Amino acid sequence: MKNYQGLMKIVSHKKLIDQVYEMKVEGEAAKFLKEPGQFVNIKLTKGMTPFLRRPMSVCDYDDHSITMIYKTVGKGTKLMSTMQVGEELDFLTGLGNGFDSRDVKKAIVIGGGLGVPPLYRLVKTFKAEGVDVTAVLGFNSASDVFYQKEFEALCPTYIATMDGSLGTKGTVIDAIKEAGLTFDGYYACGPVPMLNALVKTYPEHGYLSYEARMGCGFGACMGCSMKVKGAPYKRVCVEGPVFKSEEVIVNG
């Protein structure tokens, strides 16, 4: 059984920075996450719930728990931010294909904004496998930075901010070049413009996680289809959310 639907109980819930929260839940659904980069689809069980589930990336997991980091951007996430320890959410988990961490000796993980969380578990996996890994995290400004210390506790970590208020001024690519980082594989998650810029700069040996609006989360509705090289379309929720840089089509 690949996917699982069930209730999970909130055991920790806190604000990291303005509008960004960390939530940890426990329950049987955690066992169905098998690799970093997979995602979950959540339905709220509190009050006037939105009809569709909300896809969420996973920051960390084990056989009993899942940790997520999310931003309040709409009705669902704002309602979610009011939930308390002990309350439950309905999870559909074990979704998508995650990052392929095989056959890499020296890796760099690259996160932008809310694309940072799923890379945390990936770094932990690399460390356990003996991979030389470095993190580069990009934000708009110092006030938007979160999980810096958590990454620094695991591996060398570089920060880029667009306004220069912390770390390198500019993009994650500017930070990579400024630090003179080399790698034989890169793993990225973040806004589409950032991912497209990475593909243009480093067209090979990359794995990029894309976000998309989803109806079902398991491939039935085709609402998250993405055009790629070598195939008419692939579904972000099933064949993705992680795609190889060699298959990504960059417009512009």
C-alpha cells in the first residue's frame, strides 16, 4: 500500500517568523512517507473547512511523526494556524516521488523561501549516507529567514537575501558562485523563477521540486500536469513533484 488516509494529532505547533508556522503531528500515516521530497495532502477537521485538501511539503518525518512548515496565505492555512495541540487533521500521505539521493558523492541542496523545509530531511538523509552536503538557502530579507540554525547544525550553510540584509546579496546562484561551491549533484525546491534560473545555469545533474495546484493529489484529476521534455505531460503529484533538470522546459 503506497498511500494512506487517516487522522493525525497535533503534538507541537509554533510560529517561526511572521506568517510562518511549524507543526508536528503524530499518527500511523507517518509510516507511509518513504523518501525526502514526498508530500502530504491535508483536510482540516476544525470549523468551516475548505472543500479541497491542501498539499503540504514535509520538513521531517519518522515512523511516528511528521513535521511541516507552512505559511498562512489563504483561508485554509489561516484556520490551520489557529489549531491547538491535541486537535487532529485528516492526512493523505505517501504522495509523490521524492529526491533521488543515490550515486552522489558531493551534493548541494538549494532552497528558496517556503521551498526550504523539504530539504531539511534530505540533508539528514545525505548525512546518514556519508554524502558531502552543503546547503544554500535564499530569502527576500533577513526577517524572512527561518531554520538557519537547524541547517547549520547539520552541514555548511550559506544564506542569500535579495536585499543583502543577511549573507550574500542576491540569489542562491549568486551565493553559490560567491562561495565557489562545487558539486556533482544539486537538489532544489522553491519558486519557479528560482528553479528555472538553476536549470539555465546548471542544466545537468539537478533534481528540482515543483509546486502546483492540485485537486486530488494522486493523479486522477490531471489538474497539476506539467509539460516536460520527452513526454507530453507529467503530473506533479504522481511523476513529480521532483523532476530531473534535464527534462525541465524553461520558458523565456
